[in-house]
Amino acid sequence: MRVLFIGDIVASPGRKKVKEVLPGFIKDHSIDVVVGCADNLSHGRGAKATQIAEMMEAGINFFTGGDHIFHNREFEQEIEDLPVIRAGNYPGEAPGKGYELFDLGDKGYLLLINLLGRTSFNKSASYLEDPFTTTDRILDEFKDKQNVFKLVDFHAEATSEKNALAFYLDGRVDAVVGTHTHVPTCDNRTLPGGTMFVTDVGMTGNIDSILGVKVDIIVNSFLTARPQKFDWEKTGATAFRSVILDSVTKTITRLDD
């Protein structure tokens, strides 16, 4: 099975880029399943059902979230009927599912797990459950299931935490992909135990920006040391950041545009 994972899709430029390149990529690279990070789908923060539908029409099958996924409060209800996985290590009850086993027919199953990091993250991260032991519990639930491709999206800030989780899960899951920073890393590789890993897939969106935000806003935040209201850049060059995960060859390959 060949899985394409698309990094954080940021605002309208990201959605437009997906629609431009994804259909061709699916055909040209013999992609079986497409997963995209929807954490920044709606004007840079969170997602809405209409935009999920827009991305599904472009070819994305399943979605992961992150720390912004519930920024639009109506999405707490919408997520229940959508193929979107939010973080599995929220404390207590939360809308949606933190993991799900998807039936792919003759391709087998996809176990999609989403986790939030706790290191060097925002204030609410201290209330999250441990992503390491959370994953242990999830994997234990499916330990007897056969022909399952296990994919973990670790939405985290610290590269050390992402690498630590990847090595912790090495040999127990098929792939660990990092999201959140919007900066693509070039360390995609297969770990000694066979798990495919990349620290961060990067963002799909406007690159004539600072992580998708208008340049002057971020520069002014450093010059003034005061909070600035974010506005997302809509003009200029865009990039598509993704990785191909091949379950047969056990290789992870960057696919960027």
C-alpha cells in the first residue's frame, strides 16, 4: 500500500494548492490512500465541514488535526460525521475520535492515530495525557488485528519529542510523521525497527510568508515585543509538502511541489 500524507494545509492558498496538484500526484505515483492534516484548513486555524468536503473532492480520504482543530466551535459537532481524527491524548471526553481503524477493502486496514505533543507547546499542553502511553493503549486494542497499516501523526513543537516517540514506537507502527511547525525537515528515513519517520512534513500553503502569516505581522511582533493579530498571506508562491509511505518497500519519500 502507498499512503500519501500531506502536511498542514494552511488556509485558502493551501486548499488551492491541493486541488491543483493532488489529482495528478495520485495518478502519477500510484497512491492508494491520502491523509491530510486539517489543523489550519479554515483561514489558518481549525477546519469546517465545507472545507473538509472540498478537500475530499480533491482526493484526500482521511484527515488528522492538531492544537487548532476545534478553533471553529461548530466543528465540535461536525467532526462526529467526518473522516477527521483529532488528538487521542485529550484528557477526558472530547468530540470526535482520537484514532480510528478504516477498512480499505483488499488493501487491508488503516489505523490512523493523532497525538499532540507536550514539550515547548502552548499552556494547555500541560493538561494533555502522555502521548507515549496513550499510543500504547491504542495499539494494545488492535494487537490481534491483521493486515493493518499503523500511521501516527504526531502534532508537536519539539523535534526531540517527535524523535523520541518515533524511536519508542519503532517496529510497532508503520509510520510516524510529524506536523505542526510548518517547516519541512529532510530527515525522512526508515528507523532500525522498520518504522518510517520524518520529523516534520511541512506546510502546504503560501511560502512568501512566515509559516503562512503575512511577513510584516510576524516581523512587527519581534520588533515591538507585542502581540499582533494574525492575517494569512493569500498572494505569492505556494508549496505542496507531503511524503509517500510505502508499506511494501518500507520507504518514506518526500513529494513536494
